[in-house]
Amino acid sequence: MSKNLITEQFPFDPEKQSGLVVDGKVHVASTPDEAAEALKERAGKIAVKLKKGEDFDLDTHRSIEQILHSDYFGIGLLLPKEFQSLDPAEEILLFQRSDLPPSADRLAFPLNVHTEYGRLREVVVSYTPENAQIREEYAINDVARMNVNNIDPIAFKDEYNLFVGTLVAHDVNVVHTNAMGKDGKSAIFTRDPAFVFGDIFCIAQLGQEQRMYESEGMRLVSDGRVQMELGGDQEAVAEGGDLILLDEKTIAVGIGQRTTHAGYEKLIECFPQYEFIPVPHEDLHLDVLFTMLGPRKCLADVSILRRLDDDNYEIIIADPEEQVSFGCIVVCLGPNKVVAARENENTNRKLEAAGVEVVAVSMPNIVKWGGGPRCMTCPTNRDS
């Protein structure tokens, strides 16, 4: 049996999987006939019961053999206490159909995002990508285009797992969308297909047709919450990377390579309670050039300084040499505390000199993909 570390959350989450078993959402096979019936129905997941300490059991072996020969893979083992078994010797092996995406998680916290820098409590991320190599037709920006076929896929996955693990280590609840990149696509940049304003989960109109599958994953994650669909008009593009909360009622909207003026007008129409400030630029997204760190405090590229009221902002100027490696794309864990790419050493030193705590995570291959920490997060709950 193989453990799939690509499509299953890493490490294996027994609490999540045992909940599916206890709720009857996984077909449990105790005999080869029951396994055959589950396979006939093409069940998404199948569980096989084992008896710990027993001699070789031919029926169990036949069940497992049938499942593995039917294009399923093993995802983990549940212990008796994890699935409420009264038999201390009983265990469960779990298998998943290989052509299915992983299950989408659901939000646990209420929607609450009023700033870029409130203490981060919950965030939507992707599962570890299936294919970390870039194909030319899926490159999202100039940096990605320069690195077609120049990604170390194993290192990429390690970097991504380290980044997500860093969020967890700082007590951020991580929620996974089940959108999965295939054939050179990536779904790790969860900032763009959705965003939260206040207590509303917004499904964005993305600028590239090839990324539309990411929106459906966001719908599943936010099921049961207040949703607003901004799609429908292909000209009215508004992606999360271009939207930056300056304060509780003011939002900067980048109008550049993705977000359009029609998208800006759509935001004004849908959210009359906010003031939207248009910021024309020439980059992929506004967060390449500008990020909030705390009240009236920001990290900015020199090219955008003229658009900021520097009499009212404390501005930390990112190293111009690190603009190409996205020195400005940091994500706040809280006021004056950010996760940043370790490779942007000069910008990180400037942040620390200005009183910002920097949690540095190495991600050279992720940067080659065309993004950074903020790109890989869709915050759904921050302290107000």
C-alpha cells in the first residue's frame, strides 16, 4: 500500500478522516464481497477493517488487493479510539480513488476580515500541488515565464509544506480548498479566486479562463457562509491580489494586468459601504508593489511611493533589487509580524529595523512560480 503525499493533507489527519468514517461517509468493507460492492459503486473512499495481532487473514488480503488493483491508493491507518471502535484490536485502513481531488475542508471560524494585519486566525490554502513544474501556457507572469521547466518539483512541495506548517505553528487554522492544479497548473495562489470583506465571502471573477476551476473550490470551502458572486461579466475582473484593505472602510484596488476598471466599478456597485481607491499599475497585482503591515504602516516598492500619502503613512521601502523576487509580498500574522520569503534578505532586514517581526521561510521555487506568502493565503478570519 502506498501513502499518497500529493493529494492528501500532509501529514495524514486522523481526526478529519475518522469523522468521515463515523458519519457514514466512507464505505467500510469487512469482507471481499463488501469491497467488491463499494468498487462497483465507484465509492470515493473505502475503508477496510483489520484485526491487530491476528494471523494472516486471507479475506482482508483479498479486499485490499481488489481495491489497489482498481486504481485506489492508501491514505492512512485509523486506530480504534480515532473512529470510536469498542474493540481495542480493530483498526481501519483507508483508501481513496486516484482520480478524485481531495475533500474540501470547511471554514471553522466566522467570517471576519476588516484589515490586512489583524491577528490571523483562519486562512484558506491549497493542498500540496500535484504538478509543480511550469508549462509555458500556464505561466502567470514574467517571472514564471522565465522559469518554465526550471522548477525543482520535490523542493517546491517541501517549500510549500514548510510554509503551510509555519502558519499552523503560529496557531492559524488552515482550511484546504480541493482545487487541484494539473498538467502544469497550480492552485496554490488562493489569494486571487476569493477574498473576504467584513463577513462576506466573495467569489472573484478571475482574469484567466484556465484558473476558473479554482473558484469552485472556494465555493465548497465557504459553503454555508454568506457568499457574493462577482463573476458573470468576463470584463469585470477583480482578483484578490489587487485588493488591499487600507483600513476598516477603505480598500485600494490595483488596476493592472489582471483587475480591470470594470472590475473596480463592480466592487463599488456591490459594496457601497466601502470607499474604493483605484491604483493603476503595470504589474500582475498590486501586492507586488504594496502591502499593509499595521495601522498607517506599509511596505512598498519605490515605483509606487508617489501614489501614497507619505505624510500619513510610515513607509518601509523594499529593496529594489528584490522586486523581481516579490519582496513586498508578505502576509501578516498580526500587526508588525509577517511571513516573508527568506530569499529577500535586504527587505527583511529593513522590516526588522522598522520594528516588524519577520518569520522567514525559504521558498525559491515558489518565487519562480510567480508569487509569495500573501499570494498563497486567503484570510477568512482576523482579529478586529
